[in-house]
Amino acid sequence: MDEQELIRGCLAGAPASFRRLVELYGGLVMSVALNILGDRQDAEDACQETFLKVFRNLGRYDGSRDFRAWLVTVACRKSLDLARKKRRRLAFAGGTLSQDPPAPAGSGRGEASSVLPSRLLEGLSPRERAVLELWAVEEMKPEEIAAAVGCSPATVRVHLFRARKKVKRLLEKGHEIVPAY
């Protein structure tokens, strides 16, 4: 069954089609969310909210656009929204936002883990993580990333530059480049 058939099945209310879409793209959505949020529980919430939003708005999906790119856009924006809400809640409660490194994530291409070592993602903002994830793991172009995260391609390049500079600084301090499995 191809992507368009699955989408038509979802629109017709077929539970098997919903299930199959989640099976096909669940790893991709989880990888994006986990690398942005850095917390498995938050990433699972983002995944659930992403698929709910996708299924609720599937009737508005433009079939001429790439479904995968549309799904990544929704996942990025949901993850960034959750990161913002978490930061606000912690600020309101007087807590501090810990910058725990993200747990290992699947790359969305059926691989067991991300090519981005989790130690190297420490200190990156959620948006920098998102841009770096989409560029390095999902191999998206700055224009595609811009559409996914909701900014201009020039801003994506700035986030990417800053993220790579921070990672380089960590590498210079002696961190090894060993992918997290």
C-alpha cells in the first residue's frame, strides 16, 4: 500500500491505515521529538500530539506536497511548542531548566540510533537541536528545514552555524565522537 492509499484509508476512517502510518513514520517522529526535547517522556507526548494533529488535519493535507516533509514540520513545531511550554512552566515555578542530553533516538530511516552523539547535543537550544537533527540525520536542505521549524532559510543557517560551533567546541574539549546506541 502506498502513502496516498494510506492517506485515503485514514480519511475513510480505516483503523488499519492509521496504524500503518504510525508504524511507517513513528520512528521518524520520535527521533525528531527526542532530539529536540531531550527527554523520552516529553518526546512520547510530542509524538502523540503530532499524530493526533496530523489525523485531525489530514483532510487539509495537500497531496501534491511531500507527506514526510509535512509530518516532520508538524513534529518539529509540536516539539518546539512543548519545549517552550516546559521552559515557561519551570520559570513560573522558580525551577531551572536542566540541559540533559537527549536519549538515543532512531533516525527515522529504520536505523537503531541517531548519528548525533547525545553528549554533543548538550547545551544546544531545542531549535538548534531541531535544525541540526533535520540537517545531519534527515538530510534536509535549509529551505525544507525552514518550512519545518517555521523560520527563514537564513535563520536556519544561523541556527545550524551556532549548533555546529557549539559541537565543535565540545569536540575540542576532548569529547569523543561515538554514536549513542
